Amino acid sequence: MKIVFDYQIFYQQKYGGISNYFSCLALELNKLDAKIKIISPIHKNENIEILPKELVIGNKLFYPYKLNKYVDKLNHLLSSKILEKEKPEIIHKTYFSNKEITSKAKKIITYYDLTHELFSHNKDQNFIKLKKQNAFDADHIICPSNKVKKDIIDFHNLDPKKISVTYFSSNFEKINQLVVPSKKKFSNYLLFVGSRSGYKNFARFIKAFSISKNLTKDFKILVFGGENKKIEGLHLLKKYNLNENLIKFIEGTNNELSEIYKHVSALIYPSMYEGFGIPIIEAMRNGCPVICSNGGALKEVGGDSLFYFEPTNVEDICNTIEKVVYSDLLIKKLVEYGLRRCDLFSWSKCAKETFEIYKNK
């Protein structure tokens, strides 16, 4: 069976969770002897650069964001010619697009979440329509949680039989040994990972932190991500009368993030909605306690033994964080639970389930 991943996400993302998902999926499918190719003639993605060369048709080039629409057009033209030669049986679309794929292959699409549908602005309406149209046009839809599946059915009135769930994972290695508290570099830091704007709920987290005399006295916040400090950043400290030394913004590689998980007091994940929540699994694999919201699929992924808060309730966020970080017993239980829970999710399992979906089309 010939399987192709299209170029859509790879020309748009240099790094990112979606391109990492498809890179890990391709690697695991290759181990299953699936005939897998990523067709991305021109891309900027670092994740597929680590794959075996024979899996990728395309080259990495540097180009600014403003040229994306031209790269898209060129990719579509070149991909169409490559598809004529490859003649795949399955085309797995990596992102939503208005570019029509002219092929007799079955079309699969992964529907990651419904953040646009739930937290949309006027400018998002066209993209919401595009997502819906792509879902209707696909022969089958894959999503990363039962929550997303339910939301797709509720919002778009799609046949449940057309939708399958394959849980995501993390390519972070599970630790063999915990870092002892006395050697933790960021032992007095609460970690926030990823984008901070909109539904990610960073502003409420900062407000919750600011109303606690204990947290502001004993802890600081470490923000890991590539966004500019001006985006839901330093102005929040002024708004809530916090000293600038209480927050540190850093960016780096996955290896650096993995080390950070090992050394902080806890991961705080306040998002209003997630289709899965990969940072939860990343933290668990690195022995980092997780304190998160109950938004979207986070309880489905995190299970029964995490400590959850209501993401719109600032006092609940504050009280939940305080309850955990000042209890050595709860910290120990969360670490032990996370190291067990993370074993339920793997890219190899995701690939096997995805391969079965392909074969049944």
C-alpha cells in the first residue's frame, strides 16, 4: 500500500506539534513496512529533516512567511506531477487547504481540535468553513481524542463511522531516574509551555499567580516558547503589579525543554481547550508534576489522578496550584502517576492504529 503525506504543514511550520506528529507517524509507519512518502517539494520544516532521506520528496529552503502563498502554489503544482508518478492509494492531508488534490487515492485528514469553532473571531469564519469542507470531502477523519470526535459530530453533524480516534504521544524519552530536589536548577519555577494568546489562557494564569502572596513569594514563572515577549507577556506583569524578575522567557530545542521539565516544580497547563495536550505527556515522561485545566480533552489524556482546575476561575487556578506545590506528598504521587500514565501513549501504537485505518479504506 502506497501512502503519501502532503506538503501543507511542512511548508508552513519550521517546528510545531502537527509537523512533529506526522514525522513521528512516518517513522513508525516505515517500521511497519508501509510504503510511506512525504511529498513536500519546498519546505522549511526541521522535523522531517531527521527522517530517512528516502521517506521525503523535497528540499528545505529558507523563505520568509510573506512568501508562503507563492510557495504553496509552487508546491501544489510540483506535488501534482509527483502524485501522477507515485500513484498512491492513500493521501493523508497534513493540514486544511483549499487546494484540490487530483488523485484517485482515498483522502484521509486529521482534525486536530475545534479551537477555531469554539473561540473564533470574524476573521476565522472562512477557515472554519474550510475545515468543515475538508472534513466532508475526506474519505475518513482521524482525530486525537474522543472529545474532538464528539465535538466534530456535534458541530458538523458528521457520521460517527467516518471518524476514528488515534491518540497522539510524545517523542521525549521516559526518564530512568528522577532528578533529586537539591539538584534542580529551576526548583522554584512553575513552567508554562507554548503559545500564550487566546484560548491558551496565559493571562488568567498570571492573574491567579498574582493574587497569591505565597506563590509570588516562593515561586517564579518560566515560559518556554518562541513568541515575542510583547504577546501576552510583560504587560501582564504591569497589569497585575508583579516584578519583572518573577517571569523568565526562554526558547530552545526539544532536548533543552526535556531537561527543563526535569528541573521545574510543576507544569501549569491552563488552556481553555486542547484536542490532546502533548506537553502533558512530555512532562509526565520527564517526571514533572502536571497541574492543568479541565478544558477539552485534557482530562481524557491526563486521567483521574491529576489535579484539575476550571480555566475561567482564577481563584480555582490559584488554589489548585497552591494545594499541589506546597505538598511533597502530592508532588510525589503526581510524579509516580505520570510515569505510569504516559505509558498508555506511544507513536508506535498511533501508527499501528492509523495503518489499520488506511487498510480498511
